Amino acid sequence: MFGHNSNIFVSISLSYDFARGHERSYMTPHHNWMISVESPKYSLPINQRRDSKPIHYSVSWNQEEHRYDLQRVSPTNLGIVGSVLIQRNAPITAQKLFNQLEASLYDLPSKIDGSEDTEHWIRFALDALQHDKIIQTFDVEMFMNFSQAYLARRMDGEGPARIEYSRLHKDHSQKEKKGFWVSYPQRTANYERRNVYGGLM
């Protein structure tokens, strides 16, 4: 389990549901939005070994209880398409973050549009984490537009596997003019094919 500080991401994975039509079967793609947390790569004491493998949290609808349940999930099918860093060194452990997200579900309103369950939840979760001062304050709708544009590029095989949300920086307007800019070290796994650095305009 992680130490007292954590890096927090919004991650998106891709999965498919099989459906049967009148003449043939087909697959319906779904984007699964998650809150991901991992220990900072470098932290004190430096001689203490830490598990830096990300932990992913998301929700599913509990039909019997008529509520959302928060779960630790393992990205399936094609794995994680991309991740956006939204908070460095948050003063919270992975377990406490889970507890906070779970407690906030009591206030999660019913879906009122056509968004998928996890996208509906992620907007609410970001608001809740900002309210609890776990992550920095930013416009959630603007962030979602940013993330969806990033997701579209990743689905086209472009862009880095991990980026940092540029608007967390005071000088984001200057950096955004350059397109991709140095921000966060990458890893390779599933969709995460490129060992590069980047941010998205």
C-alpha cells in the first residue's frame, strides 16, 4: 500500500459489450472513466521500497440496491487508453481516497442525460474531490472537454499515454501554444506504447 502522498489521475479504459441483432452480432464500445492513484516515484525515505503500480477506482450500477457501488477495478480488454494527471503529491493514501469517494456516493444524483455511468460519476467525483481540497480547483466541464479530445487522439494512436492537465499551471496559456510540452514521465503498458513526455493543447 502507498505512503501518505499520492499522485491522482483520471484514466480512461476501453471495453466492449457483445450484443445480438436480428441478423448478426456486434460489439458496442464503452469508455470506462476511473480515478487512478499511485505513489510518487520519488519520495522519502528513498530507501523504502514502495508499490508504484496504479490503483484504479470506478463505479457500477447496483440494480438490486438502486445505487452506485465504488470498486477497485482492473482495466479489461484493451487496457488503459490514456491518463491525465490532476494532482501531484496529494496528502492522502489510496485507501483514504477510496473512503472519501465512497462516502461521496450518497450525494451522487441520478443520471439525467445519455452519458455512461462512469462518465456521469467522474464529473461528480471531481467536484467532490475539489470540495474536500484533495485536488486543485478547476472547471470540470472544461477538463472533460480536454480529456475527451485527448481520448480521441489516443484512439487514433497519437499522443502520449500520460499527460498532465495543463491548466493546473499558472503559465498554461504559454505552454499550450506549443502543443505538446514536457510534463510527466510516461510508462508503456497496453495502449501505453510510447516512452515520451507530454501535455495536450
